[in-house]
Amino acid sequence: DVAPSRGLGDVYKRQIIMAKLTDAIKDLILNPVKEGAWTAQLGWIATVREDGAPNIGPKRSCRIYDDATLIWNENTAGEIMKDIERGSKVAIAFANWDKLDGYRFVGTAEVHKEGKYYDEAVEWAKGKMGAPKAAIVFHIEEVYTLKSGPNAGKRID
């Protein structure tokens, strides 16, 4: 399917291709959990504001939902959520400073204030943080390596 890139007007059109998380990507994101932490690597979420300016913020609850989807508990319902509701494209980055490795994901996100995803987010939050104002479901369309070296920033197919 070819769809317009929401939030950037009708000028830019791109082919939507769902990307998958490899075992190496999952390992980098989940490594802190394997070492006993309650959360994975900190996910940095980037959106585009209504005026076209970039917006970025950390989401400590950002985690793997399945091989093509990330999810996070939206606790502030602030600018990032508003950007997503307006149709902004989304980028998420995870990095392991010690390994000089990481990944950037580009895709679309949906805000869920009720239903299956929201209920699962509420359950996940128990004992970790308060109940979320929404669950944000992010569909991965592109993956880029952030590993230091000659391939940094290149798309992974």
C-alpha cells in the first residue's frame, strides 16, 4: 500500500513496509531486564510538532510488544501524545552507551485510551508506576543501526 506520510502533507508519499525486530535488536533493548531491571533500555521518542519543530522525550516504559511493534505507557499525555494524535510520524531510538550500539525505528503510532492495548498497559504498570493515561502502540516501518562505525545511520533491511 502507498499512503501519504501523515503530518507532512500530501507532497511526500512513501511505501509502507513493516519491519521486524531481529534477535540482536531485541537483545540490545532487553539486556537491562535480563540483568534484573524492571524496564528495558530507555527509549527516546521523537515526533514533529504542529508547527514543524522536532519534539523528543524519554519513555521509560517503552518496550517490545511483538516482532513488529513497540508499546509504551503514556503517563503525561503531553506533547508527544498530542503530536501522535495529530498524525505525526514517530522515531524511537534505543542505545547502549557501553557497547556504542543502538537502533532507530521509524513508523506510525496509535493512541489507545481504552480497549485491549490500554488494559494490557494498565496491567503491566502494576507495581512499577501509576496507571497510564493511554497506551501508545508503535508500528515499526524502518530500522536503522546506530552502531558506531561506517554503517552508523544506515537502514537495516
